[in-house]
Amino acid sequence: MKTAFLSYVLAIAIMAACVEFIECDRLPTNGIRVYISSVSDNLELKKQQHRIQMVLSGENIDAQYIDISSNAAAKEFMREKAGPFTVPPQLFNGEEYLGDYQAFEEAVEDRRLMEFLKLN
């Protein structure tokens, strides 16, 4: 239990140190955007968000991480594009919806990440 908690704390600290969270009402209009939630007790969600950040960082892909827990406009936009009951993490290229964590992970496994992100 202690190890899982320490891993969780470490993952949050790394994520906070490595990414810029967009918390204002002005949303970026281009580039890779990952909609996340920094306020959740769902460990699986946190792992998914961390995995996306690590893969994108490892591939030297710049991304903006938009925290929907502190940005109502971002949450509304995400759900408008991805579906009304959508939960983070969700990926976009500009305003184009790309998919959820499962779609991202499948693209990584199939070695078609750049195609999935529409960066080719």
C-alpha cells in the first residue's frame, strides 16, 4: 500500500514538473492537447494521464495539458467534441478530436502514434 501511494505521489510530482497546465478560459487553437483532471481519486485515470505524458515526452512531442477540473470552458469543449459523458484523458490536435486513452494506447502499440496524432 505504501509503495502504491509513493508511486502515485511521484507520478503527480513528475507530471506537475514536466507539463504546463492550462487553467484559463482561453484555450489553445492548435497543437496536441490532452484534457486531464488533476482532481480525481481514480488511480487508473492518473496512470493513464501519466502514461500519455511519458510517451509524448519520450517522443519529443510538445503537448498542452488542459485541466478540466479547474476550467469549466475546457470541460464543456471536451464534452461537446468527444461526447457528453466523456472523462479524461482525451486527446485533440487543435480542435480536432483524436480519441481517448484506449485509442492512444492502441496507436502506440501499433506504432502509428504520429498518424493517430495527425502529425505526419
